[in-house]
Amino acid sequence: MDMDSASSVVLQALTQATSQDTAVLKPAEEQLRQWETQPGFYSVLLNIFNNHMLDVNVRWLAVLYFKNGIDRYWRRVAPHALSEEEKTSLRAGLITNFNEPVNQIATQIAVLIAKVARLDCPRQWPELIPILLESVKGQDGLQQHRALLTFYHVTKTLASKRLAQDRRLFQDLASGIYSFACSLWGHHTDCFLQQIYARDEAAALSSLERTLLSLKVLRKLTVHGFQEPQQNMEVMVSCYSCGTGILEKLIFFCRQVGPDSTCREKLILFFLPSCFPFYVFTPAGEGVTFERFIVQCMNLIKMIVKNDAYKPAKNIEDSKPESLEAHKIKTAFFTHPTLTEIGRRLVSHYFLLTEEELAMWEEDPESFAVEETGGDSWKYSLRPCTEVLFLDIFHNYSQTLTPVLLDMVQNLQGQLNCSNLLLKVANKIYNAVGLAAYELFDNVDFDQWFKNQLLGELQVNHHRYKLIRRRVIWLIGQWISVKFKSDLRPLLYEVILSLMQDPDLVVRIETATTLKLNILPILILTEQFLPYLESIFGLLFQLLQQVTECDTKMQVLHVISCVIERVNIQIRPYVGCLVQYLPLLWKQSEEHNMLRCAILTTLIHLVQGLGAESKNLYPFLLPVIQLSTDVSQPPHVYLLEDGLELWLVTLENSPAVTPELLRIFQNMSALLELSSENLRTCFQIVNAYIYLSATEFLQNYAESLCRSFCDLLKDITNEGQVQVLKVVEIALKVSPILGAHMFQPLLPAVFRGIVDGERYPVVMSTYLGIMGRVLLQNSSFFSSLLTQMASECSQEMDQLLGSVIEMWVDRMDNITQPERRKLSSLALLSLLPSDNSVIQDKFCGIINICVEALHDVMTEDPETGTFKDCMLMSHFEEPKLSDDEEPPTEQDKRKKLLALEDPVHSVSLQQFVYEKLKAQQAMMGDQGFGVLMETVDTELVRQLQEFLQGL
């Protein structure tokens, strides 16, 4: 790529790629994709994002393309790899200056440099670390920060490498720069503290950011740069001297700044949690504790409680001295009084709903409900963080804390009224009992508590009591999988039905969430739920329509999906309204891909529940599948996995193929090119189409499938290869003539694999399954294939046939499935009768395979003493299902009907062996046949005669 002429066209393409107009955006993206492998492209990108005069969005995009290119083309062994000359030039250009003015772009450049460092440092890029160290010493504030930012990302990346040689290299680096990193941290901390003293908050915040980056570098060097950092004198002296000096200055400067200072808050947050995490449980800490500080302290305490390094080994003699010392210190601290105080304060002080939360409940109940069930919020929010800490401490010290919690519950008995204070206290205690449900299993008779107290509290309709109604239904959900008698379940369903009509929205949402997460997986497998199904499902649908927040709709949809999944076909009478509503919800959620994922999940279970009736959903369903599985559409990033699953279940439950359903398969070629983790589902979809309508499907798409499969087989694992071959095998099974014709380009490789003796057993087994179908059900095609392969291999046809039979006999043990073993026997027997000397030479091996297969498939009738082929199927019967079994899909029925025509299930192996041997005897005469039989081991002959007795 010529630099002068390329810069302008690449810049133009990047500019167009930032457009909001898809007509402009798509061609630009395609053009950039084509340039990715062109020499010089990344040098042009480097010049563009280093030009601070250009548009920020264009420069941002240039950085991203460069960064993605490192993953794809930087390694020497990668296809279209960058030349060593260009990489040398790019490395030099990346560290010419550290003056990027835009923070986001500076971060991306730092990550980009770290990616290159992971591959090239220190061997191909020895100058990187020295240049970074020199740059962080500079006086220019911007340059210093950008160099330090890059230094951190490079250190972080190099520390993450896990090969022994890479770890040694990082340890060498750490020992060489550790003192410098300590002094760097000390310098920036001094600057920060001086600026606080001078009340220059802007400068202090800037220095604090440099301090944090320096500390992060130091942490990576300490943790990953030394095998035993606590035993390294340099590490311990440096950390102690730096930490002691900074802490002295910290105490002094904390007294100089005002209590409302932003810097003071950051200062405390930055330094104190590591020194005083238990302040949060003492009156002394109340003056300096604010939410972010408390969260950090809670997380630190949790790490101390759970850290295995603080526990002695089961055999004390195997424990390290430092572990024993740590355990001693930990035991001395966590005494009975300390644990009691921590437990009580956690429940009474930190489980409390704040005034802000109660106000949100009143003003915006949906947002309150969503925040309460956030995923990883425990790491960042106070009360969820507190609950996780409570669980960990209770688990580790349950003997001490169980009496404390039970005492709190006992003190609450019979006292509840509409007093705000008592309701808040009960809410906190119930929360604790729910969290500790598994630990309290032997100490709480939950069934009695439910009947005697909790049930009555759920029936109090006072507005203030909504706090308790919500907490109690949540509490029941926590205990339902721990201890709850089955005869109480109908009573529980009555409670759920009542609370789903509660005047408070949060209570209704909590009830729905509890139903999904804690009740349905355990209880809905029984008939007890079915009398309540119509009412509860109707109320869930009303709730889905009522809520407006995307996250809340997702929650309710997940509950509905769970109900449909559990009751399966029993849901059919009640889904009419939902079926009418989902298209509207899909349209409204165009900008909310996660909600659309929830809709897809609901549709998956809905199609499974409706079975063949799901064809009535096709006007809505098929466009949804089309969009979700089209990789040219941006939403596919979110929708693809669920979209493929929906596509598959739609095919499995389809009563017949439609032109629209067939047309969606146009999306498959691009999906197979991705070679992603969804490849297995893609193969299942292909198989489902073959079972659904082999003739129409193969005539339309076999040619493009063959091309995709040929590309896949060039670079795919053995397991992936088996998945490809199974598609061919199923096509031959469903339509032997058309399947062989359509997949003809793939069959020579199968033939060669058999002759060459493929080493991977599962692949070989599949090869033999495919060739068995061709030989048994399409003998003329087998003859033409044999002719073709003999020509390609420059061998006589008989010689090549002999090699195939010999390898087949030799590798019969690779075949583990009884169906394939019987198929191999039938296929090789189909070569008889024959006067071909090669086939007669292999007669002994063919008989050997037949006897083995007879042992596999023949069962003896104990009454008559005769043998019967257990794989024979004479007619199709609808299976009788238990309550817990799912009904067969339409595809299951198609497979059963297909099996009735399959030689494996329609031809008696015993009879087939007998007929073929009689035909061979008729051809050769008794004397010739006798000579042929003498080539077979006498024991095999005896077993064969026993199986054929009576025919």
C-alpha cells in the first residue's frame, strides 16, 4: 500500500465508517475489511490516529482497527501476517511521543502498545521499557501521565502471561525496576499530599490519578514479579519505607483539610481501607465512613474471612509457618464478642432500607425492584455488599452467629404491628434469615413458622405492611429448596396467587421473581400446580403489560418462559394473549437487544409448548429468526445464540416445510464461515432441514453447503469434522440417491480416509457409516466412486476394493454404535453373492463382522429358544409419557417414520446373512462354497450356525 496515495483514501473510508447512514457506513466497513491484509495499511492508521488535527471519531476508529489487527495479523504464523519490516516501523512509531490529548484514545493506544508488548517484548522490542521509564520521569504533565498509563498497561499485560519462560522474563524485569516503581509511587504521593495542603484540588486529583497508576504498577510487580514477595528483602524494605513515610504525612495532612473536601474523601478511600477495615463496625469510624469507603472495607473483610492462605492445612505439620501465624492472628481477632457485634451491626445497621430507597420505592417502584436484583452490584453498592459479607461470615462462624440471629428472631415474635420501626426491624431480620437459610437448616422449623406466623403477615393489607409482604415472599423463596413440606405447596400457590394481585407493584414483581428463581424448579413438576396455572399465567401476562422498564419486562418474561418450559403442552389453552402481544413488544424493543433476547427465550419455550401448532406463529416467528441470525445485521451480536436455538426448535416442531422457512437458510453460509462456538447448533439446524424436507432442501442448498463444508474441513478439529460428516451421513440415510449425488464432492475424502486408515476412531467410525450407506443403498454410485478413486490412485479397482474391505474389517472396533455395526454388516454382505476373487479372499473378514454384529443385535426368546433381531421396527407407536416427560417433537416423529424404512431397522440381519450365504452357495456350488467356508475360523462357523438355526 503506497503511503502517499493510501492516506487520503483510508482517511475517507474511516470518515464514512463513522457515519450514521448505513448506506454510507456498510461499503466503508467492507472496504476497510479488504484493506486489513494489505501491506502498509497499519502504517497509514498509525499516521491517522497520531494526527491530532483530525476528527476524534475518525482517530478513535483508526486506533480500534489497528488494535484489532494486532490480534489477527501480528503473529508471524498468522495468515496475511505483517512483515517484520513494517512491524519494526510500527513499534518505533508507537513510542515516538506520549502526547495524546484525548483520554479515551490515549487509553486505547496504551492497550494497543501492551498488546504488541505481549508478543514482542523484550526480544523484538527491548527499547520499550527503557523509553517508558525515561518518559515517566519527564516534567511535561501530559507526557508523564500518558507514559505512566502505557507503563501500567504494559506491566499488566506482561504480568498476565503464564508460560514458565514468560514468567521468568517478567520476574527479571520486576527485579530490575522495582525500586524505581517504589520511588515513582512515593514521588506522586508526595506531590498529591502537598497539593492537598495547598488546597489545589485540581492538581491534587491529577496527582492522585498518577499515584493510583503507580500503585497499580507496583502491585503487578509485587504479586507477579516475585515467587515469594513476602520473603524478598527488597520488596519488604521498599514497601515498608514508602508506606510508613506516606502514612505519617497522611495523618498530618488529614488534619489540615476541611471535612467536606473532595480530596479528603478520595484520600481516605485510597489509603484507609487497607489499614482500618473494621472501623465500619465501631463508633470510632462513624466520622470518616462514607458509602464507597464502607464498600471497600466490606470487600477487604470478606477477603480476609475467605482467604485460604489464612487457614492451616488439615495436617498441621503440612502448614506453612506464615499460614499458622495468620490463622493465629485471625482467630485472636474474631472472638465471640467481636463476631456477635459484627453480626448484629451488619443486620441492624447495614441491612436497613435507606430513606432514599424507600422514596424510590414510592416514586419509581420498577427502578427500585430492578436495582434490588442487580447482578454484581455487591461489589459496588453498600447493602448488597453487606449481604455477601454477612453470608461469608455466617458460613465460617455459624456456631457463634446462629444463636445471635435466632435470638433476634425470637425477640420479634408477636410484636409486629404497623409501626414503621418494627416493620423495618423485621425486614432486616427476615433478610438475614433468608440469606442464611442453608446454614439454619437444623435450627429453624420453617414449616411451622410459615403456617403460624408468616402466612398471617402476608394477609395484612395495610399500606405500610408492603415492606413485610415483599420480604416474606422473598424469604419463602429462599427456604423453599431448603426445607418445605410438599403438603404445604397448594397453600403456597394460593399465597402466590394472592400476592400477584397485591396493590403494590414491587410486591408483585418480587412474587414473580421468587416464583421463577426459587419455586418453579422444585414444585411445578407435580400436578399440584396445574389448578393454579391459568390464573397465575394470566396475572403474569397482566404484569408484563403493566411494567414499562426494559429490565422489568425482562424479569417477567423470564418467569413466563419458566412457566411455559415446566408445563410444556399444558400451556396451550392460555397463550393466546401472549402470542398476540409479543410482536408488539418485539417492535417496541428495537433499541433494547437484551429485552429481545428475553423475547427469544420466551419464543423458544413457546414453540416447544405449542409443538406443531407453532406454525401459526410463522408470520411473526420467521422474520424474528431471520433478523437474529443474519450476521450482516448489527443486532446479531446479541441475538445470535438465542436466535439459532429458536431456529432449531422451530424446525424440530414444524409439521411441514414452507418456502419462508426454507428461505431463512440463506443466512447459514455466513454463519458457517464464523466457525464460532455456535457451530454445533448450526449443524443441528442443517440436520433438521434434512429430516424436514430432504429433497427440497438439498436441491436448493446442497451445493453451497458442500462449499462451506470443504472450507471448514481444511481447518477444523476432529470433533468438528465428525459434525460435518454426520450431516452427510444423515442426508444419505434420509435420501440415499439424492444425498450421494449432492454431497459427491465430499465422498472421495471419506474414501481416502478409509483406505489410509484414519487414526481418530470417531472420525473413522463416521467414515465407515457414510460408506456403509452408499454401498448398501446406492451400489451404482459406490461403483462409480470406486472407479473414480482407482483412477486417482492409479490402482486396479479390485485391488482398491480389497484395501477398503480389509481396513473395514480391521477398524470395526472403532464403531461403537450398534446401529452402525449392523449397517457395516449389511453393507459388506451386500457384496455377496460374488465370483470376484478379491471379495472371496476377504470372505472370512466379512463373516467375522457379521457374527460380531449378530452378537450385538440378536436377543434370545427364553420361551422358544429362538433368536430375534432387536433392532427391527414394524410400526410407529405414539409413546406413553409420564407427567415429567416431554412429548415427542415433529422431528422425533419424522425420525421414527424414517427408521421404518431404514435397512438397519427394517431388514433382519439374521435373515439377510442366511439369504446371502445361500445365494453364494448357489453361485459356487456346494463343493466350492464348502472350500470358501473352510477359510473361516471354526468357532465363528459354530456361532454363525447357532444364530441361523431354524432358518
